[in-house]
Amino acid sequence: MSAIKKHEAVKHEDRLLNAQDFWERNNKSILILLSAVIVLVGGYFAYKYWFKLPEEKKAVEAIAKAQEYFASDSLQLALNGDGRNAGFLKVISKYGGTPSGNLAKLYAGETYLQLGDYNNALKYLKDFDANGSVQTQALVYGLMGDAYSELKKNTEALENYKKASTTFEQNQALSSEYLFRAASLYEVMGKNKEAIELFRQLKDKYPRTERGFTAEKYLGKLGATE
């Protein structure tokens, strides 16, 4: 491998590690928080159509242990169960039409993403229904962006990162993170003009976020300081 290629490989690896840092530090708390939102919203419809309540109750009980395994990073057990308790895949298969069954698709997508099975991650993330929750939808777009990025499908990754950064801008930490990932991916692709544009947006729109604070540094590296 030439020195230039080695440099680019290291640069790409560093950028991906940097971009993934936020999610690795926050994924569990974000998903657990959104779980409550999704189940509450879905629960409203379950009560509206009361005949679905027994099935949803069973689904809530079935998913509980899988969520515990997910929270403790026991990903295979979370996905496939432990022989006594169902994993996310069985919850989806058995209770896919319930709010908890739907939620299991989001968990399965994130679990597959962490396990490095990006195609299955995309499969379940695409099948998940955010039920009108824009904050949850923003998260899903971001996760899909990560999966596409790992698959080197940069066009799809950029599209999803941009959607993630604009779908729920009230959550500045989440929006700035995915705007940063889009900018970083442009830089890795050698599209410095596009990278500069997004790093400037990051600096201007989210100056008080962690990523907003670092935008000036990346602009300096690209020779775009004002």
C-alpha cells in the first residue's frame, strides 16, 4: 500500500471512529427513552381498539428481557433470546402487529448494526414505523446512514444523515451529530466544497453543541477559516 493510501485509510478510520463516538456513548439511553414514547403512543391505539390489549400485554412481557440484554450489551441474547425468554426476532415474528413488536424492529436494527450485519440492520430499520414521532424518525435515519456508510454506499448514507440532521432540529445534540457525520463523509470522499458548506452550517446552527465547538477545527484543516 502506498504512503498516500495508508494516510487516507488512517484518516478514514479516524473519522469513522470519531463519528461513532457520540452514538456509542448515548445509544442505550436514547433508545430506552424513545421506547417509552413509542409504547405510549402505540398504547393509545391499543386502548382505542381494546381487543388488541391482551396481545400487546403479552408483547410487552416478551420484549422486556430482550431490552435488558440489549442494555447490558448482550447483543446475541437480545436478538435471539436465551432459550427461556424471547429475543427481538421472536417478538417481531409473534407480535409484529403490536407497538412492542414494532419497537422490537428498531432494537433489532440497532443490534444488527452493532454486530456489523449492516444489511439486516437496514432491513429492520426500514420496516420500523415511527408512528409520527419525528425524534424517533430522526434517529432511524441516522442509524440507516451509519449502515449505508459501513457498506460504502455513500450516496445513501449522505441522504440519510442529512434527513437525520433536519427531521427534529430541536434535539440539537442529535441533529448536530448527524450533520457532522455528513460533513465528515464528504471530506473522506474528497468533496471538500460540500464538506466546508456543512461544517459551516454546523458552526452557525449549533455553536453550543459538542460538534459545533469542533467545526472550526475541521474548517481550518480544510483551509476554510474566515
